Amino acid sequence: MIPILLKIIRTGIVSEPAPAAREDFRHVSGLRPAQIQHELLTKLGRALAIRQVDAGSCNGCELEIHALNNPYYNVEGLGIKFVASPRHADMLLVTGPVSRHMERALRIAYAATPEPKLVVAVGECGCNGGVFGESYASCGAVSNVIPVDVAVPGCPPPPLAILQGILTAVTAKADQAGRQPGN
Amino acid sequence: MRIPGLSLVFQPLPGAVPAALARVDNAEWNEAARVVYESGRKLVALWGTDDRDRDGTFGIFAAYAVDTGLAIIALPIAPPPPDAQTSPPDAQASPPDVPCYPALSGMFPVAGRMQRAVYDLLGIQASDAADQRPWLRHGAWPDGVFPLRRDFDATQRFDNPQEDYPFVRVAGDGVHEIPVGPIHAGIIEPGHFRFSIVGEKVLRLEERLGYTHKGIDKRFESFTVADGGRLAGRVSGDTTVAYAWAYAQAAESLMVITPPDRATWLRALMLERERVANHLGDLGALGNDAAFAFGLSQFTRLKEDWLRWAGTALGHRFMMDCIVPGGVTHDVSSENVERLARLAYDVEKELQVLRHIYYEHAGLQDRFITTGRVTAQLALKLGLTGMAARASGQARDLRVAHPAAPYDHLNVKAALRTNGDAAARAAVRFDELFESLRLIRLILHKLPAGDLHTELTHPRPGAIGVGWVEGWRGEVLVALEAGEGGMIRRGHAHDPSWQNWPILEHAAMNNIVPDFPLINKSFNLSYSGQDS
């Protein structure tokens, strides 16, 4: 027990501030953790629950999505949690290309997700099929199979870009639906 | 190359891999398999080709790991004449117009799924194999259509009906099934696991994979040999360096070129960095699956430091596309050489503390020890490979057995544990981490000066080349055949997960269902690499 406690104390808190400003994500840029929590609460009315769906990726994007949970990005501390069922989720975070063998499963997961049913496509393949394109085995972009709110490019996109995509989807959808704080 | 006990004439292939090719007939195909099997050597990969446009035949290739390197046995298969009367003994197995070759799965169980995949993609059949169920084909294309045949248009689409896969059923008092997937309850790749259980004990696990099949082998046909590394590097993202290197080896063999020394040393730096990144992630996840959140935070913190330095020093967090045919795309500045060496030293110091904590933590060890056990005997029989094999007493590591440059200068010490349980697989990861950190410092210290890239040449149509690299998970193999105009005629990428997935079914047996995530993670196999 003592070595564990010592290691925890010596490691300290390594969590970093949330993403820096980016022109194409202007409405969520430069937010501090407290502001992100505020943003989630006002726009969504609660913490954000995400169901990640690998719809055929090479697993590179999954490595970066995993990284969001490491102590540096600490998304759980921001009020963002990955959940085990689409029925518990506000958002699907989908990597691609959508293989034709995952097409049905992805549609079922989408159908099982309650409102607001946000969808963020992650990675070059999720955006446009990437190096795999469209073929007998690949549907290509996630948007070829289910409606997509935000698509994050990159191969794979680094964790901060994925986080920016998640936050962009939350604010964009809330603005579009005209949700008010407290709703 | 010679295989003792075989009179085959092998044609050596140029390049970094000690590989040779022999073209054989049916009897020699069987004889080669028998000799390799009886000498206790392994089948690495099995793939097929469609050469009907050239000489009217199909082809089947088996790559065996023998003492002198990689022995590739190629068997041409003439399609039976349309009026063939001879039906195979098992009438349900194959109609008379299906081209056949003698199965290898009787001697090498690992060949079973590869044979099924070859049939799904090419329509050539292992005639006497017991299991003829589809493997990679679900509903996306019908039986009788074969996407890897050269006259198949890759953009063709078919109806995608729900398939009814005949799982093996277990019957008996109180036995029931738990179907899991394809979407799993975490941030993880898709696949289906069918558990037959009684109470909480797993009687049988049957895997159904192929969900992430992206048609990679077919896709290779639309790339040039010079450019196809981008695709190879995305067969399994967590192994991108090993695939890119194996692809580069195969391409350089076709082009008969040798990359500069500095490039091969930088490749080894990247391969060892990839091994460290994955082992760090896995040790954290193993802790997490045993409810030890401290381990997850500590190891993912170290991994993030590690990835950030790859981004800074090598231009990409996972070093994707950094290895290309002819060399590498990124140099490491002398300043970054020092920083990377210092980081390796710092991580080693932290690992010593963390290893002590893991080894001394009673709760963690209680979950690890005897969980998901694969005995040495089973590992040998079923052809377990790579890191998991070294946890089950199989002393085999390509970096030691057939060290390609620069490993011939590095004197790698392969890890070896014998218990074959989750604890042993965690221990092998720790051992390999320390060895890779030593290798990284050594490579950085001895990094030769010079060019990063050598000029590419035009590959001769019909030339065959292979790459064979000890990735963090096991042996990655890439085979290429050059076509006209510098294009790839046939590209095949083989993931070590082909070998190890079937053994996970055995490892889970007689364990309790709640231990399965831990057992699965202790192997951490690639779905995408297997499904490709």
C-alpha cells in the first residue's frame, strides 16, 4: 500500500487544460474545464455519455479515443463518460470505414440511441473512407450509413482533436435544437 | 535454402528476410508439410492467388518458419475441367468444379481459418478439411462470388442479408449460451463471442470474426509497390510500424534495393518504441480489468508521454507512414536522440517501481495467476506465436532467430516465461519493456550517420517478395507480387492474431465468465489485422 501511495503522491495531478483555440471550432475554443462542464450542463443539461462504436477501423483511432481517458486529458473529470450501451448514450463516437459486415450493427446501435442522438465520426476513414475507400467490403464514410453531426479528420486524429469534435457536436446540436439552459 | 529431409529446390528471394521459394506439385506440397510438421516447425501464413489470366491456374502459398528462415511453398492449382466426374469424398464439401488443394489443417490446426478465408475470397478449397464454414464472408457477398479473383470488380455491391452462422452447440443440463458482440461494451474492436456456459463457468467459447473485413488484399491491387505501404500500415493500427517495415522489406525485395544503414537503425528504433507503447497500454489495461485503477492511470500516463515524444521526434504519435520502401521519411535530430534516450531511462526507472507494485499486489496477482492458462504443450500444438507464446514457454523471437539488420548488432535477449497464464503474459510484457528500453538506448547511442532513403527501382513484373518482422504482438508477414507498370499484382498481409485467436478459445475454457475480459486483454489480439 505504501509504495502505491508514494507513487500517487510523487506523480501529482498531471491533467491539462482543455483544448486550445482553433478557428474551425471557434464556438468551443479555449475553454477551461469548468467552462466545458458549464457548456455541457447548459447545452445538454447533464454530463455527456458516449457510446464508442468501432465500425471497421484499423484500431488506430481507438488508441487515441482510449487516450482521452488518460490522466492528461481526463475527460471524465470534464463530465464526459464512455458507457457500455447505446441505450445509455447521448452520443455515438464512430470510427470507420464502416465495413459492410458492421453496417447492420451500426444501424441497430443508432436506432437504440435515445435523443439527442449525436453522432461524431472519427478519423479519415470515418470522414471519407480513407485509404480503404468504398468497395465490396467497405461502405466508406460513416455518413453513408447513419446521419453524422461532426466529422473529425486525421489519421488518427490526436486526442485533442477528438475532444474538440465531441464538444463541437454538443454545442452545434444544442444550438440547432434551440435548447435553453435548464431544459 | 534447404529443409533437411526434403529434396525441394528453393529459389532464394533477394532482400533482408532469409526467404526462399519452391514451386511444387501436390505430392511435394504434402511432403513439405509433413517434414515441417515432424520437425516441430511452424506454419506462418497461407494465402492464395488467381493466375488464370496468366497460365490458367490458381495458386496456394504456404510460408513455413524453418531453421534457416522462411520457406515459401507454392502450389499451382489447375481448375478441374468442366466435365469432371470425380467428386470429393465429402459430397457436401465441394461441388466438382471447385479448384482444390490438399488441406494443411490436419497437421497445422492454425491453417483451418486461413483455409476458410482463402475459399471465401478466391473460391479455392482445402479439399479434405473438416471445417468448411465461411470465415471472412458474412453477408456482404454471396457464396459463389469471390472478391479476390482478378476478374472481380472491387466496387461491386451485393445485398447484405443477415447471415445464419452455424455455431457449434453445447447441450446438457443447465448449459446456456451468452452471445457477445459484434459491438463490445468498451472502446474495442468488433467481433462476436459465443460462450456456452454452465453456472459461471465457460464450457466452450466460439469466436466469429470477420466483422472488420475491409477488403485489404483486393485493395492492394489498386496501389503501386512504391505506395502500398500506406495501406499495409493500416492493417492493424497498433502495429503500424511492424507492418510498414514488413511491407518495405517485401517491396525492397521486389526492387532489389537495400535501404541505407541509418534508415534500418531508425526502423528498429520505431519498432521498439511501438512495442513499448503497446506493452505500456496493455499493462495499464490489465490492471484496470482486475479493478486496479491505479495501474491504468500510471501506465496510460507513461504511454501518453511516450506517444508525445514520438510525435515530436518522429513526426507522428504512432509513427504511421514513417517507414517507406527505400528508407524512412523522418530523421531524428541529435538533440532529440538525447531526449529519447533520457526518456527511455526515465520510463525504466518508473517501471521498476510499478513492476514492484504489480508483483507485490496480492489482489492483482490473485486475478492474474492461473487465469487463462495456455500450457506449453498446447501452445506448441496450436502454433501460438509472439509475446503470448513466450509466456507459454515457446522461446521464439524473430529478432533472435533471424535477426535482420540492425538486430544482428543488437544481441536481443528474448523474454521467456513458462506458466502461460495472464500473470505470465504480464511478466513477459515487463521483461520485454526493459529489454526494448535497453535496445532503444543502444540504437540511439550507435545510430550511424548517412542517408535516410535510397532510390527506388522498377519492380520486375511477376517478382515475389516477402517481409517478416517481429511486431509487438508477434510475427507480421507481408507478401507481394509485382504486376505491370509498378503496380501490385497480389498483396497479402498476415497478422499474428490469426495464430493466437483460436488459442484464446482454449484459454477461456473452464475459467469464469467475468475473467474473460482479463484473459482477452492479456492476449490483446487484433480484430482488424485478422479480418483485414
